[in-house]
Amino acid sequence: MDSFPKDGESAAAGGEPSRGAAPSSGVVVQVREKKGPLRAAIPYMPFPVAVICLFLNTFVPGLGTFVSAFTVLCGARTDLPDRHMCCVFWLNIAAALIQILTAIVMVGWIMSIFWGMDMVILASKYGALIPPTS
């Protein structure tokens, strides 16, 4: 009976010396997601606000994105720290208009739902980074 390594095990772990395997060099690889300006303009909102925007985007395409644009004016941060607050506000308004205008052919509605899901994902990540106040 052949003894093959199980998932998660290497041949070296089973007692056999690994032949032809490269030694571990300790190289760290970092992956960064490249975001376009519209995607990077999505604000980091409190979780309940993000859920409300997702709900609005689901039933009225672009409405939640429109509401989220005003959170930028209220101080919500984005992934565009080098741009002025008004520029990021107008980028969000443009995204909302794109969603509203293309909702007729269902593209805007789908985009709007995914936009709302991104808002909730960013809000949950941002909430995990903020230490609780006591």
C-alpha cells in the first residue's frame, strides 16, 4: 500500500527527506487591491448606516449611494485621502447617477446592490479597526 501525504502534510513531515524542494527563504508577499476612483470613493460609514444604504440601494437603485455621498460631508473617510471632501462627494453623486440612469437595463440595479454590499463590507472592516470606547 502506497503512503501518500494527506492534505496539509508534506513528504518531509512523514519522515522522508524532500527531494527537489526549495528551502524556505522567508519572503513576504503582499497583495493590494487596486481600486478605481469611484470604488475608492465609497465612504467608511457606521454599520447601521451602511445597512440602511444597502436596503435603499436594493429597492431604489442609487438612493443609498446618494445618501452615502452626504456621509462624506459629515466626515466619513474614504480610500481617497489625497482628494478634497467635495471631490469625493461628487464622485459618489456621479456613481448614484450612473446607477439610476442604467437601472432601466438592470445594470444599474445590480451595480447598486453590489455597491451597497461593498458599503456593508467596508463598514464591518472599519468597525473592527475602531477600538470600543468606554
